[in-house]
Amino acid sequence: MNAQPLEGKTAFFTGGSRGIGAAIVRRLALQGASVTFTYAAAADAAEALVGDVLAAGGLAHAVRADSANAQALAAAIDAAAAAHGRLDILVNNAGVITHGPIDDLPVEEFDRVFAINVRAVYAGTRAAVKHMGEGGSVITVGSIVADRSGFPGTAIYSASKGAIKSMTRGFARDLGPRGITVNNVQPGPIATDMNPAYVKDLVLPLIPLGRMGQADEVAAMVAYLAGPEARFTTGASLTVDGGFMS
Ligand SMILES: NC(=O)c1ccc[n+]([C@@H]2O[C@H](COP(=O)([O-])OP(=O)(O)OC[C@H]3O[C@@H](n4cnc5c(N)ncnc54)[C@H](OP(=O)(O)O)[C@@H]3O)[C@@H](O)[C@H]2O)c1
């Protein structure tokens, strides 16, 4: 078993400063990839993470790029590819949640969430695959809410993750002939800033394994999909949810 399965690979991903994204940065860098990640606001957290990765002997670079701005995202991807000569891995991780009844959430909220959770996945993937060759991997972080909302007030967020699931299948058809795999990781409830304490109380009784997931448990699935052992897996949506959907 190769301890550095991503040695020499170049990875770009969105939303690496905190939560699941930060765990993916650490894991991919530990496995040998050179990582560039974006953040929206948390510059201090992003720079601290870069420092941690460099101190551990890895390679990481942080860049501020709002996923809602498709041009800024594409420019950041082009710059990373130019710096490394190519891209091997794209992880579309940045996402925002919204929650509330239809009477309270205006149409503008739909547009805001879709710009980050869906439009940026299209824009980022479109920009990244120009720099990818045979063996490239695109991985998007969706959610189990694509398959089952579970609670009231989740229509917009659930729809955004459902769109990602469909887009993954479409991209797999488009990019398979170029030797690029495209997959969707669907976490269940994970202990990050996205989930306040009341969410934990709500979901714990519904998780057979009896606990929230850890960000690194999602990162492990992403690393597998980015690695050499997943080359026949494409168009898939893989769940990491402690049995929530079972
Ligand atoms: N936590 C869960 O239970 C769970 C479950 C299913 C799916 N997910 C999905 O997993 C992904 C990561 O979630 P998380 O729990 O790690 O969230 P989080 O802790 O809130 O972190 C979100 C990350 O995305 C970045 N981000 C947010 N908006 C952005 C924007 N407009 N442009 C660029 N970056 C942006 C943030 O950057 P800043 O630090 O700069 O704000 C941060 O790095 C999301 O797609 C989410 O929908 C999470």
C-alpha cells in the first residue's frame, strides 16, 4: 500500500479554511498532493492551516475567492494550474446552508444559495477540467438531503444538493471519455460550524451509530475517490452518514 498515493498530484478545492474542507486539505496534503484552496472570509484560519500543513512537510496555498463570483473562482483555478503546470484533482466543497419556511425565505435566498452550492460547481468544474488530463478527478461535497430532506425548512438547501447529484451524473458522461472521474460525496450530520448544538440534539436519535460524524471521516472518502484505487468509480454519490439514511 502506497503511503503517499497522491504524491506529485495537484489539487484545487473550494472552502478549505474550516470544517470538512480543512480536513480534506490536511488529508490530501498528508498523502502527498500539492493543495490550493479557497476561502471566503476566514483569512486567519486559512493561513493557520497553510502553516500547519507546511510544518508537517506538505504543500498548501490559500487564496481568497468567493464561490458566488464565477469569474473570480475560474481565475483562481487558472492561476493554480499555471503555477503547477496542470491540475489533477478538483474538490467542490464550499457550501452554505439555509433554513426556514417558504413564507420566510425570499427568492433572493434561493439565488444566493444556488450561486455558491450549484453554480460554482459548474463554473469551477468547467474551469478545472481545461487543465486536467487522463486520470483527473472531480469530487463534489453534496449532502444526504439530496435524497431525503428529513426536516421542514430545508427545501432550498436540499434542492441545491439534489442539483449537484444530477450534475455529477451529467459530468461523468461528459468527462468519462477524457479519463476524468466525477463523484459526489454525501455527508450526513458532521460536527462542524454548520451544525449548531440544537441540530445535534435533533439528529442524534436518527443515527444508528449514535454520534455525529467527524470532518476527517468525510475527507477519507474524498481521498479515496481522488486516489488510484477509485479509477473505475464515476458518476457515483457515496454516503458518509453513520447510517442516517438506512
Ligand atoms: N456539516 C455537515 O453536517 C454537512 C453535511 C452535509 C454536507 N455538508 C457540506 O459540506 C461542505 C462543507 O461544510 P462544512 O460543514 O465544513 O461547512 P463550514 O464549517 O461552514 O465551512 C464552510 C467552508 O466553505 C467556505 N465558504 C463558504 N461560503 C463560501 C464562498 N461563498 N466562497 C468560498 N468559500 C466559501 C468557508 O470559508 P470561510 O471560512 O472563509 O467562511 C469554509 O471554508 C458544504 O458543501 C456543506 O453543504 C456539510
